[in-house]
Amino acid sequence: MNTLYWFTRDLRLHDNAALLAAAKSDLLLCVFVVDPRWFQPGPRQCLTMGDHRWRFLWQSLMSLERSLRPVGQRLHIAFGHPEEVIPELVHRHRLARVVRSRLPGTREAKQWLAIKERLPDTLCQQFETLSLFTQSTLPMPLDDLPDTFSQFRKLVEKTGDRSCERLRIRTHSALPPPPGFPEDNRGDCPPISEPQHPGRFAGGEQAGLAQLERFLFNTHGIASYKETRNELDRWDSSSKFSPWLANGSLSVREVAETIGDYEREQTSNESTYWLWFELLWREYFYWYALKHGAALFRRDGVQRKQRPATFYPQRFKAWCQGNTEYPLVNAAMNQLRETGYMSNRARQLVASSFINELELDWRYGAAWFEQQLIDYDVASNYGNWQYLAGVGADPRGLRQFNLDKQAAQYDPQGTFVDRWGGHAEQPVGLHSVDAADWPIS
Ligand SMILES: Cc1cc2nc3c(=O)[nH]c(=O)nc-3n(C[C@H](O)[C@H](O)[C@H](O)COP(=O)(O)OP(=O)(O)OC[C@H]3O[C@@H](n4cnc5c(N)ncnc54)[C@H](O)[C@@H]3O)c2cc1C
């Protein structure tokens, strides 16, 4: 059988069950599709793919291309709509099968359906490579996924000691050859911009695996993670695995297994457990997105809870540009705009201010994150935003952080605010017009 392997959010050779299945072929065409719609404004005025995300993704693709060559393969990068590109390649190369990883997100599901409809005689298969568990090894049917994370965690932990590790697969070292190699149109892809702040994130499988080794066995950051994970801006305060996990350069099962190795060989404590615990949050949102489908993007969330929120363009712009009345929020938003990354604590604070102080519709904040974050992940992003907006997986409702208290606790010397220019010269207040709609100067 000849197969098209569609790389998506699994840009790796290690622990890739979908690629392994695709490799059971005589000929194999490896494809990644860059969708031009990623670079056009969506319904919430943001792009799907901002400069930082695009740079990181491109680095990851180049790294994948380098890894594929020694195993006898190449990466075909096409610029176009997947629902057209994939069927066209299947016909041109007379392929009998299309394989990809299963993805959360409604757009992704619709594209897969469209491809299947256009290829009625082709076997189309998906494999679960983004998660710790597969649907059949989850400790409950997907429809019964609990409404809260803690119920989910308890069920997972009841089933035994991190049984997902057993699913991890070692990818073999040679792949079938490609069926000739089509000329690709990668030259049509948007150019890569140079970052204002060249950060420490570099896309690709090797860099992701190196960060795993570094955080565990070199710096032993994992051993004190529980105490440091809420810091706002230090590289080793948290794992920084998220960008590599988001586009699959790093397998989450590889991370889980390596945590297990660390616990056996070095130390096992509350911190090592906590890193696993955070991976479970990611896992929960993955299944949550698959269970709830379109409700992930609804303003009233999966809870169908109406919350007053409107759209104030000037407040939205001020928040995106780091120009609000809240220095801590501004600093974090500047960091995001300049680097494509923000710590978990800062994400919680800026989202809380967006929803509570600025009284904006949370979906616009989520859309800005989608454009900016190099670790953007549809399930974790929209799941966390819903959670904080009180319409998602949190029975306690709206989460509001006291920004002054948070600044005193996490940035007592104001170092973070200073480093990222949080003191805006002319911050935009909540109201730009008075009660009679006259502009306030
Ligand atoms: C409003 C909001 C939006 C977010 N959007 C994203 C997103 O688009 N992509 C993304 O990967 N994470 C998202 N997160 C979760 C979290 O902020 C990041 O995963 C984390 O900051 C990444 O840094 P790290 O890898 O050093 O995390 P660590 O603290 O080292 O955690 C280890 C891993 O656990 C997972 N994890 C940790 N916290 C969470 C969480 N709250 N939810 C889901 N997974 C978690 C991540 O995969 C992370 O890499 C969001 C959080 C909030 C509050």
C-alpha cells in the first residue's frame, strides 16, 4: 500500500504512533500543509498565526526535514488549503491511504471530514499521538469525561501508576521511500521575521528533547518546580516544554516517561509529581475539547452560562498593546508581543483583567493569544480561557485576581514590570467617552 502521511501537530520521529502506522507501506509521501487562512484576520480581528508562532513552526519544519533525510525521506511543504492539497496529492501519486494524528478543534475536524468526502475510495486513518492516553485507555468513556479537572485526575490516578507510559512507542530508524517527489510551493509561504528579543526557544524535535534533558537532568529544575512554577520570568522556573508539546516536536508520553525515569534515578517529591499533574491539565483539556466540540468556542461556554460582556475596541487594543492602567498586565502583554511566550501566572492575571476589569468578551482575549503564543494549543487555550471566564470546567465560577496583591506577591521589587516596560506613558482608562458620549481627553 502507498500512503500519504500528513504531518500536523506531531512534528517528530520519536514516539509517533501515527507515523509508525504510516510506515507500514511500500511508498510514503510525507506532507505538511501551510494554510494561507492562518495569515488572514479571523472573526475576532486576529490572525491564527502571528510572527512568533510562524517562526517557531518554520524552525520546527526545517528541523523535521533534516531528521527525515537520514531515514530516507523528505518533507513536502505545500502552501494551500489542506482539503484541496491532500486529495490532489493522493490522486497525483495514486496513493491508497492517508494517515494523520487525531486533532482537537472544530476546524481540524471539518477539514478531515472534507478530505474523507473527497476521497471516498481512500483509507483515511487517524491515530492518537498528542495525548497521554488514547480514547480506549482513558479511564472513562469520552462522553463521561467529568465536568471538573479534579474528578478527572482522581479517576486517572485510581487506575494505577501513570499507565499511559506503556503506550509510548519507539520509532524505528528507516522509512519507506517517497513515490517520487513533487515540486512544492513553499516559496509562497510568508517570510520569517527576525524577533525583537531573540529568546531561548528554538523550534524542532532536537531542541525539544534537549530542553527535556536540561530541565530534568541538567538543572534539576523539576526537583523544585512546585516552589518556582509561579514565577513570572525566570527560564528555569518552569519546564518551558509547552511550545514543543504544542506542535508535537516533543511527545507528551516521552515527557511522562522521562519524569518517571527521573523519579526512579534521582528523586521523587511533590515537585516531580506536580509536573506530571500539570501534564494532566493539558490532557484534561485535550479530551474536553474533543468532547465539547463547538461549545469550546461559545461565549457562554460548555456551561451555557450567560455573562455580561461587550466589546470595547479601545480597551481591547490597550490590552493587546500593553497600554492599560495595570502595569503588571502591561508588562506581561509586552512580553507576549515581543517574545510569543508568557508564564502561566501572567496568563491567569492578564486573562482575569480582560474579563473582570476590562469587561471584555473572553473569546477576543483567546483569539489574541492564538495569534501570539508560540505554544498555542486550541484545547489548552480555549479551555483555560473558559475556565477563567466562569463558563467552563470550573464549578466555582468566575476567577478574579487582585492585581495589586499579585504584584506584591510575584513582583515585589517591580523588576518584571520594569523589564517589560509595564508603566505605560498614556494608559487608556476604562472610559474614553463620558455619559453623553463625548470623548474624554
Ligand atoms: C488563559 C490561558 C491560556 C493558555 N493557553 C495555553 C496554550 O495555548 N497552550 C499551552 O500549552 N498552554 C496554555 N496555557 C497553560 C499554561 O499557561 C502553559 O502551558 C504554561 O505556562 C507553559 O509553560 P511551561 O511549559 O513552562 O509550563 P510548566 O509549568 O512547566 O508545565 C508543564 C506542562 O504542563 C502543561 N500545563 C501547565 N499548565 C497548564 C494549564 N493550565 N493548562 C493546560 N496545560 C498546562 C503544559 O503542557 C506545560 O508545558 C494557558 C493558560 C492560561 C491561563
